[in-house]
Amino acid sequence: MSGFTHIDETGAARMVDVSAKDVSARTATATGKVLLSAEAVALLRSGEVPKGDALGTARIAGIMGAKRTPDLIPLCHPIALHGVKVDLAVTDDGVEITARVKTADRTGVEMEALTAVSVAALALIDMVKAVDPAAVITDVRVEEKTGGKTGVWTRP
Amino acid sequence: MSGFTHIDETGAARMVDVSAKDVSARTATATGKVLLSAEAVALLRSGEVPKGDALGTARIAGIMGAKRTPDLIPLCHPIALHGVKVDLAVTDDGVEITARVKTADRTGVEMEALTAVSVAALALIDMVKAVDPAAVITDVRVEEKTGGKTGVWTRP
Amino acid sequence: MSGFTHIDETGAARMVDVSAKDVSARTATATGKVLLSAEAVALLRSGEVPKGDALGTARIAGIMGAKRTPDLIPLCHPIALHGVKVDLAVTDDGVEITARVKTADRTGVEMEALTAVSVAALALIDMVKAVDPAAVITDVRVEEKTGGKTGVWTRP
Amino acid sequence: MSGFTHIDETGAARMVDVSAKDVSARTATATGKVLLSAEAVALLRSGEVPKGDALGTARIAGIMGAKRTPDLIPLCHPIALHGVKVDLAVTDDGVEITARVKTADRTGVEMEALTAVSVAALALIDMVKAVDPAAVITDVRVEEKTGGKTGVWTRP
Amino acid sequence: MSGFTHIDETGAARMVDVSAKDVSARTATATGKVLLSAEAVALLRSGEVPKGDALGTARIAGIMGAKRTPDLIPLCHPIALHGVKVDLAVTDDGVEITARVKTADRTGVEMEALTAVSVAALALIDMVKAVDPAAVITDVRVEEKTGGKTGVWTRP
Amino acid sequence: MSGFTHIDETGAARMVDVSAKDVSARTATATGKVLLSAEAVALLRSGEVPKGDALGTARIAGIMGAKRTPDLIPLCHPIALHGVKVDLAVTDDGVEITARVKTADRTGVEMEALTAVSVAALALIDMVKAVDPAAVITDVRVEEKTGGKTGVWTRP
């Protein structure tokens, strides 16, 4: 492909210029699930995961993960984050994760919300993997996004 | 809850002691999918994603993500990584991601493989989100794990 | 404890939403001490610490530590830092550390000042620990804080 | 001072060569205190800190902080960590923090233990600072160190 | 030198206070070269570097490097980055690298542009070092800088 | 290009598997220069750089930069570093930088040495850029490499 040897505008990854975008209040909500065995769900419900408090650890990991988004995602802009909330709900077949992120800056925060969900999910698996090595992360997706030029976007 | 005020062994997260574990060759393979719109798939196939080469960027992000695992996952041990390979295959409904990680150290590397897949998936979404804001990460899971005391584990 | 299995508002750590707070000039000053042996103090005074220039290294570590605050403190907001100054004064029983941090953003910077002092203190101990393995960090605390809704706070 | 313009061996900070040191089992225990108001202690005991579970957050921060030691302390070697445990005990005047770190590598882990205590203390203050802006970190120190050429060191 | 033991204003490194500076649009362009063997140039031109796509990897590394500037350069302010573009052009004797960085903040972004060029150059060398262990990075420099109080600066 | 859609072995960047390589003592020495104005050289010699001790700050930055190599260079393996030394010598036309890195691990450390030189050079420029905005980094290259299967390599 020409993009790598000729280095023209097409095909060369770049962090797009957002300096003309407005600083405006923006939010994003993302969700995801970790599918777990019945045994792992029971241990989460009784608070007896051998490695320690799995849900609390995953929540903290998710919040810290949101802050690491520009370190992890090559073309994400480093932006201010004004609020991050990560909730985990134990269900019969695993854990549902919801992350809500707010900012007042020049780019949307859907990548931060998706990263928070993914890192919380990974941390949760790390806590229970001795009990359930077959855990699966699924349905990680943006549910809603507000602010910026495009306004409100809701998953169809 | 007693775990937080009395701080007994139960309930307090800790990085478990692996110093008695053998240094042995260990591998892990994890996979995952990013479900995309037909338009996004077409752009990936023609190499015309406006933000730049999406698959190459995701692959690099996945490899670098594997190295950041102990920074992201609170109780993961910092270990040597001796090889990381991230493959992305475009299919009709999205992209399939496979990560293979090798080490010769005291802990398994399934978290590194899962993190590589997740970060590659997040980076891919970042590249195409202007075209497909409804992308979904799904089926992120360990397929196989070798080495260490437990030997070979294959997803049932 | 219900906080971990039911995930209600109470008890779940979150990065609080500061988007409604004013962007205003804010400062914080923190101080701390490293108590050292007479031998270590003498080496600092003569500039003969075997591992190299201990005070200069600690000062740089403190400034860089201030910038790492949101990476280290789970619920700290990533914010702009407009000025960081770390001073170290050798006294007869050790080293006194002062950090002054300024910003014009939505949150106070006392955590950044405390982190600068702590990391400078840790780096100083690292430089002299071969000479004085019994060094102690003590009295790390905010002295003054200005700006924001609460205005000036001075240690009582 | 000559150290900066002539760059001789004296005075120039460097990461000392440890390649001749043995890989041996090593441990370090460090402790520290956060002095808090009666109100903050009461909230910790009842688990009602408004910002969320303060002790659990501080514990995770301390463990993750241990892993960041070579990023924070300029001349610390990046080494393997085989186990990290951070305990927090609420007392009448604050919180006592203990960190235990194990490795099997070429350098001692006292800096990792001290960093774990310091970061846990900083994170705890961040959780309660709205309630108690006058919190103080004190008595951060190594209690015991084992392994390596020097063997067991216990605080005199 | 007095700077280290007496800690006066002179000689003590500090992150200078920029809070009085204007938030204004600022850009910087930096360039640099990696001198390579004819064999390495040929492999880059044919896209057959054994380790993988060298130019794409270097470009991503450069962009991510720009974001790590305040982590790497002790006294650099952490600032917003609104756009980063890294171009690599293969010439007969190596690769020419250009980085363009934009922001709307209180400090110039020439260090970010220089860091992007340097990290891209290092990553390129890493990709070809098995083929050309004698590669050299040269002529890394700011070409132009706009915005802020000093306005436009062009290399004389 | 086929490499991106078909994901065969060719063209896909990967962290090569080094698990079969020997753990052996390895060293690398890299050098580089920062070309500066006569005014900047004079300030370095008299120790009167307004921003603080430039050479000491650059030295620390170089050592810390060596440790960040696997974070910066996408395909570099995270390895142990057993010794890092960065020297800066002021000459009539600038500063010469030498970095020596040692390890006992499975990969060479030339990238760590080159990164140490580059980051030290960038940090030095940051210290003097108000005085000399036209500084240039040049001749960054490996001088010697020992250990591993290839043994001693000296720049021809």
C-alpha cells in the first residue's frame, strides 16, 4: 500500500486537529458485560473471592483506566476529565458494567467511557480467573453521547 | 463490612506472592471481535478509513497495551514479556482480533493477551468511530494457555 | 457490605463531577521532612553522597511526581499544572521539603503538592539509603491552599 | 560546582550497576501513619466517607504505587515484584498503613515498600480531604528488610 | 555549588509559572533525519523490513511520544494537545521526519514536536536495527513556532 | 496492501519472540550531541541557566528515559536494566552526551542507550530553549554493544 512508502496524506495515521472545536460540556455512557460461571457469580455475591474484593478493585481500575485513555489509544487527544463513574452490577450470568464520563473540552469522551468499561472488565477477570478461567467480555459499546457539534447520540 | 475496617486477610485485595512459582515458558492466546457496520468494513477493506491506517494502528496499540497490563490491572504482577503478536482479520461483520503472548516467568500471561485484544479493539473503534459510532467489542476471551503448574488449558 | 454487591450510590468510589466548578487560579503549598542520621546530613552538606547529587535528584523527582498525581491517586482529576516548585533545605536532623503548585483549573492542587513532597522525600531516601537505612518521612501536610469556592485555607 | 560542568564520577547521579548482585529472595516491610480528625476517623469506621470506600481505594493505590516505583524514583532499578500486600488499620487518631513487598531479584525492595505506603497514604488523604483538610502523613519508614548480601535488617 | 545545599532561587530547577500566560493558538514544526544504509533504505522502499511495517510503526510512536512529553521532560508543563501529525519520507540516505503539533494553551509546543521526531526516529531504528546497526539520528531541530507572546519564530 | 487485510506474517509489526535467547550480560554505549549557541554554552559553563541546573536535569531525564524505553518504542521488550549512566560534557559548540546501559537479560540494550541519549538531549534543550531556540540534536548513535549471540559490535 502506498501509504507506508510514499507517505502522502491518505493512509497516514494522525491525531486530527481539534483546535477549532468548541469547548463544550460533553458526556458519554458506555456499557459492557463480563460473562461468568455460576461459581464465580456466587463468590462475587457472597464477597468471598479469594483474591480480594473484586468489584471494588474493578471499579477503581475502570476509573484509572479512563484517565489512561490517551496513553493507550494512539490517536486519542489528551483531554481534561471532569467526572468518571463506574458501576458494576452482579447478575445471574456475570457482571454488568456501566461507565459515565463527563468533560468540558474539545473532543467527545466515548473512548474514555469504553476504555473505563474494558479496563474494569479486565480487572474483574483478573480477580476471578483462578475460579473461572473461561470468563468472557462482551457487548462493550457506547450507549449515549451528548455535547459537541453533533449533540445527542443514542444507540439505535 | 469488616474487610475494610478490620483489615483481616479476607476481603483485602493483594498482589499474591508468586515467588515460589517456577520460572517456566508460558503462552496465552486470546481472541475478540469488533462488530462494525458494512460501511466501516468496506472502508477497512479498501484502506480508506479517513483517520488513517486503522488495522496497523490497532495492532501497534494492542502490542503496547500488552506491555501496560501491570499498570492497568491493579493486582497483575509486572513480568517480562518475550513475544507479543496481534493479528486482525477483516470479516463481513467486523474485525477478528487474536493476540498471542509468550514469557518465561513466574505467572501466566492470559491477562496480557486479553489486554492486548481489548486495547487493539478500542484503538480500532477510535479509528472508525466517526464512520460507525455504534461499533461493539464482543467475545473477548482466553482460547488457550500453556505452561506453569496447570499446564495446557484450552477453552472447553 | 452492600456497597460491593448492590452497587448503590453509597460506598462506590467515583471521580466526582467538577464540570460545574469555576476555572480559577488555585495554589497549594505542602511541606514535609525526611529525618536522617548525622552522617547522612554531613554527606548532603558536603555534596559527597556516593550515589550522586541527592538534593537535585529529589527536587526533579518531586516536580515529576506532581505531574504523575492523577496516575497515582485513583480519584484525582487530570488537570493542567501551571507551575511547580520544590525546595529542599538541609537542617541538623534531616531535610525539609516544600512544594508549591499553581494551576488555573477546576480543582484544587493540594494533592499535587502533597505528592510532590512525598515523591521528593522518597527519592531523597533512595539516594542516601546505603548510608542511612533508617531514614523516616514525617509531617507531610498541606500548609496553605488558595483559590476556588472555599478561598484561602491556612493550616490552623 | 565541578560535578555539573566537568562531569567526573563524583556528584553525577547514576543508576548503579547491580548486574553482579545475586538474584535472591528479598522482602521489605514499611509502615506509616495518616493522622486524621475524629470526624474523619468516625466516617472511616462507619464506612460513610462521602467520596466512596476510602480504605479499599487506598489499598489498591498502594499496590499500584509499588509497581510505579521505578517510574517515580529516578535511580531505582526496574525489577520484578513477586508479591505486594498493603494493610490499613483504623485507629483512634488515624490510619496505620503497612506494606510488605517480596521479590527474587538483584536489588532490595525497601523503596517499593516505602512507595506503597506513601501512595496509599496520599490516596487516603484524597478520599477524606473534603472532611479533613488538615490530615498529616507521618512516620513513613522501613521496619525490616531481608535477603541480599546484607541479610536481615531490623529497625533499631 | 551553593544551589544544592542552600537551595536559593538560583540553580534550583523548577517548572516555571505560566499561569499569567495567554491561552492562545500555538503551533510548532520540528524535523530530523535518520541516516541509514542502502540496504535498509531498499527494504523500507519495498516494504520488506523483516520486523514489520517500519514507517507506520514509527509514525504511531512519534504521535504517542508527543503525548508523553511531560512524562519525559522534567520541567515541561502537562498541556492539551489539539493536533499531532508525523510524516516520514524515505530518501536515498535514510528517512526524513517532520512533526507538526498544535495546541491552544499557555505554553509553546516545540518540545512536543521535538519529542515526536525523536521518538519516531528511535522507533524507526528499532525496526531496522537488525539490518543496520549503525543508523544515526541527526539534525533534530525546531523549524518554526507560532503563537504566544513571541509570535512567529522561523529557524534563521 | 495485503498485509493489512489478510494479516499474513509479512508486514505485520510484532514483538519478536526472544524466549529462546540466552540470559547473558549485555551492554550498550550510545552517544549524541546538542549543538548550542555560544551564549548557551557560556551559561552552562557558569551554571547560570535561568531555568535551573540544566546538566543535572538532563542527566536524570536520560536515566529515567532509559527506563521508559518499552513504553515509547512499540516493539521493544520490557526488560530488566541493571545499570544506567549518562554523562554530559560541555564543549565549545554544545554538549556531548554518553549513555552506558547494562543488563543481564534476553535482548540487547542499544535502544535503551539511544533513548537515554535522546531524552537527555531533549531535556537539555528544554532547559536552554528560552536562551537558544535554535538548538539541534545530532549524531545520536550506538558506539558499542557487547553480549548476546553476536558478541561485541563496535561502530565501524
